[in-house]
Amino acid sequence: MNNSRKIIFLLVFLFILFSPVFSQTIKEGSVAPDFSVTLRSGEKVTLDSYKGKVLFLHFWGTWCPPCRIELPEMDALAKKLKTQGEKAKMDFLAIAISDTKKDLTNFMEKNSYTFPAALDETGKVAFAYGIQGVPTSMLISPDGKIIKIHVGMMNKKQIERFVADYAE
């Protein structure tokens, strides 16, 4: 019995000690960390590139089954925003993590996806945003604060609700 108590105490202690490490570090209302990524087109973008509009920032992977399921709807949203041009209240950016340039390029071409995509080559962006799993989506306000966070796959209706106030 004494050993059982020690084990339970140790487990509780370790849980308390490490739980902040495993919790989402970015919360709604937080200032969004700056980032710099290169789009597939070769254009470098930062968080400031999207100032003045809401940014739908989507973390995903070509190897991720739930990501693959939701990407057609993400692509449709990105196309819709693109047709709105400067009148759009929101921009879309998808950042692939734990991938290679070759895999990203092949995946995008194979599926005819046209949404703006970049590769987080070093993992710094995902780390800064506290990404623990993909897909993870965030809305960032025009002044750089996190408005909403959604961890996990979204279907068409969930995406529509997620962006309801920003996509017409």
C-alpha cells in the first residue's frame, strides 16, 4: 500500500509539473506571434502582411487524414475569398508542418489546390503558436490578436460558422 501511494503521488506530481508544457500556450485574446514563411509562389509573408484583415491561419500536414478530408472545403473558402479581391474581410493561409517541399508541392498539384500554402520548414511557427496537433485553425484579428481557435477537423458547416462574421 505504501508503494502504491508513492506511485500515485509521483504520477500526480509529474502531471502537475508537465501539464503547462502540454497545454495550448496560445489562447483566444492573446497577441498572435509574428512569423515569416515562404509561400509556394516564392513570396515571403509575415503576420504583418495580413494587417488590416482577419487572417484564417490553418496548420495542417499532407500526411494527416483529417486534414485531407477538410482541405477541399478550405480550398473552396480560399477561392471564394480570392474572388472578393480587396473587398474581402479575411485572408487565408495554410501552413504545412512536419512535411517536405516536395511532398507539399506534389500534394497541392495532385489535388489541384490553389489556396495559399507555405511550409514551416523548421517548426518554429508551429512551436510559436503552440500547435500540438493538426489540423488546427485560428482566426487572427486585423490588429494581430487571436479571435478563435479550433483544434481538429471541421466540416463545411463548422467552417462556415467559424468564419461567419468575416467571410461573406
